[in-house]
Amino acid sequence: MQKISQISREDSQENLPAIVQTSVNMKRRTVAGSTGIGFFVLAFGFIAIAFATPNWLVSDYRLPGQLERLGLWVHCFRSLPDVNDDSRRRFFVGCRWVYDPFTTGYDEIRGFLLPGFMIATQFFFTLSFIAMLISAIGVLVFVLCAGPDQKHFITLIRIIGYVILAGGICASIAVILFASLGNRNDWMPEHANNWFGWSFVLACIGAVLALVTATLFLTEVHVQLRKRRYFKESQTKFEMMHASQ
């Protein structure tokens, strides 16, 4: 009896190659997904650092001047005269939050500190940073919890891909705006001695990496759809073969 049951089990296993092999191949993620996770970590890190650091535009430290460096939210001056002070006795020195409500006269020059293109740069890069934060939650779920056997696995990857894509587009718009208008003649003083700093470089790299990451996650969606379709076809063939026996 034991030999008969063993032979029957072996026969049933021989009749299940498609499902067994397909189940083994239904990995948690493919090369595209794994690579996308690595690129996402880099993109998120670069965008977060660029968002928080005041080195988008820097002045040559070897030359005397009014500007030291500036970012999206913080401006640092060596000695910026207050254009609204007729006596020319008020100067802004050091680093301040651009929306500082405590420094006398700082709110009066906010129109100079934040022209329209700078507000647009803040807006689009903030959207990019928020998109990457939301995507980080999705990526954690994708890595730690989700699997191809779950119903909404592909939907999760698709949402991650499109959110990162939106973040990459917003970051690209922000860096293009700042690159076009950030070092123009009629904004920061001594523009000939100013250049784009490492925070801006990180923002540019982060924008590109975000677009690459979105492409990888959307590729993962395509691969997972093909694998799921192949699994269903294999299961259907087995059921038809089993029914004919």
C-alpha cells in the first residue's frame, strides 16, 4: 500500500510541472524592481539633501562680496545692504530662514529674495520631495510586505512608479527654472562671481535618478503582468489536462 501511494504521489508530481515551476519563478521582484529600489534610495537621498541644504547658489569665497550662499529656504549673506534703508546703515549678515519673521526689515526685502521663478522652484521641488516621501512608504511596503501572490501587488508597483515619475518631473521643472534664472544679472549681487553649488548639482542628479527609478518600476509592472499571465495560462493548461485524464 505504501508503494502504491508513493507511486501515485510521484505520478501527481509529474503531472504538475507547469504550476510548480511557475510558482518557483514567481519571485518577489525581478531585476528591474531590485535595481529600482537601489536607484530610489539614491534619488530620495539626493532630493532630500538638496531640499534642505543652502548651497544652490554660492559666491566665490576668495573674493569680497555680499552673497555667501543660498538655498531654497535659507539665504546667507556677508553684508547685504537693506535697499529700503535710506541711510544705508542696515546690513543683513549671516544665514537666515527666508521667511524669518524676527529680523527687522527682512520681510520688506522678501520680494527681492523670492522673485517669481524662485517661488516656482520652491513649489515644484517641494512637490517632488513630497512625492518621494509618499513613494518611500510604498517602496517599504513593496520590499517588506507585498508579494506577487497578493491581489494588489501590481497596482502597488504601478502607483509607486507613477508617483516617482511625477516627483521626477516636478524636480526637473524646478532645476530647469533655477538653472535658467538663478544666476541672472538682476537678482543676486555680483552674479559674475556666483556659481551653482553642490546642492543644485544633487538636485539635478536626483531629478534624473527619479525618472530612471520610475522607468524601472513601470518596467517591473510590465514584467509582473507577463509572469502573472503566464502563470494563469499554465494553470489553465494543467486543469484542461487533468480534466481529460
